[in-house]
Amino acid sequence: MYPWKERTCSFSSCQELKQSQFVAVQSFLNREIDRCVSQGMTCFQSGGNSGFELLAALAVLQRKLIS
């Protein structure tokens, strides 16, 4: 019914990130985005809240720019 559903990755979090966590989270996100792309994911969603969700959205945009 929704062919894009199997190719979608969503990022969501209800916790705020401390600035000291940003580098580790960015590294994690980059690895996970690469893994998702290698598994055929083509649609990425983020809730848009500040912190993790914003970092996830930026990481996806950066990945698209370098691809």
C-alpha cells in the first residue's frame, strides 16, 4: 500500500542533548545513516525538535551533499 514505507528511516528523541554529547552523537548518526543507505533506505524523517532530531536532520543533509 505504501511502497516508501520499507525504505524509510525515522529519527526521534524526547531527551535534550548536552553539548558534550554532540561529537559522539554525530559520529553515531553518520554510521547509522551510512548503514541505512547501504540497506536501501531512501526516505529519512526527523521530528524537528532541537538536539538529537536536529542533528539527525543535519547529518542526513550533509550525507546528501557529499553523495
